[in-house]
Amino acid sequence: MLQRDYLMKMVEMLTTVLMKVLNLKENKNYQEALKELESAGKTIAGLDFEMVKILKADDLVSLMKTSDVYAGRCLISAGLLSEYANILKIQNDQQCYDYYNKSFRLYTEALLTKEIPDPEKYTEKADQLIPVLTSAGFFSEQRHENYPALFEYYYLTGKFSKAEDVLFDILESDFLETGEKVRMRKRAVAFYKDLISKDETELIKGNFSKEEAMESLEEILSQIKLN
């Protein structure tokens, strides 16, 4: 209960900041809007935007995990980064896509904890980032490091067919290191076993079936034996 109350307080603070930023944007005071977000990042979530510029998405997630309020910190940071990216995009700053990508990653991490109240609200926000990042090439073989988060997001949100498509892209990538392929094959086994255990109705909603899951599981297990 304490964690939930603290998270709700953080969300209230974020809402107040975003309203102020909206007013600054409407007056085209973009630099002040960015400063407001940077200040809020430190105050609400302990987020240093200078560090965000330097860190890779994986490293940013690792930094978040040092907090006792991991889910809340990820969620608030995702909201701040997304709005920061929006302002950069207005200014035609291509760095906006890196912020969008980190925002998507943090939304995914927050949702994966299953500690977020009203998760559908934040799923919608994450959904909106996917086409933006896809068009910018962030979900491509050359940017394969972003694939696992997209796979986990689709799996988490019940889009099982899309999750499998991303999984195949990962396993067939020529850019993936051997150790990462081994890890993802093991993850694939867990993925298909979980789908097999689900109710058929839930699978149908995700455009999938038990038969497909069993066939894919056999295929993955065969690949593991061969390697």
C-alpha cells in the first residue's frame, strides 16, 4: 500500500509538471519547457538528463533498478522523457528518437513489474511510441539491441503473434552474438510453454493458438539440440 500511495503521489507531481510544460510549449518557450522537465526529473525521479544523454537504454534501466521504488521511477521517467522528446521533435532535433526509445523501454520495464495501477493507461502511451520508433529504424536488424524489449512488451500486452514475429527476427539476426542467441532461445522456450498453458480464448485474442505454440516449441528445442 505504501508503494502504491507513493507512486500515486509521483504521478500527481508529474501531471502538474506536464501541465506547466504544456503552457510553455503553447507559448513556444521550448528551452524553458526543457529546463522544467530536467528539473522535475531530478526532483521527482532522481533522473539526471545529462546522464540520460550518455547512457544506453540498458544502462539506464540498470540505474533505475538501484531504487526501492523501481516501478514508479521507471514510469515517471518514461513520461518525462517522452515529453522531452516531443519538444526536441518540434525543434527538429533528431536526438528526440533516442529519448523516445528510452521512454518506451522504461514504460515496458514499469509495466513488467505489474505494480502499476491502471496499466492500460500507460500501455496506450507505449503503443504510441512503437510506430514512431519503427519509422526511425529503432526496431530493425541494425538496432537489434532494442528487439528484446519490444518482444517483452508485445508478450506482456497479449499481442502473442507480434511477439513471435519479433522473436524470430531476434533469432534470425546476423548481428546477434552467440551468447545472446542462446539466452533468447531459452527465453523462447519459456514463452511457448507459457502460451501452451494459457486458455485458448486468450490466445485467440493474441492471434495465436496452442497448436502454433507447440509446433514452435518443438522447432526451438530442435535448434537448441543442434547447437
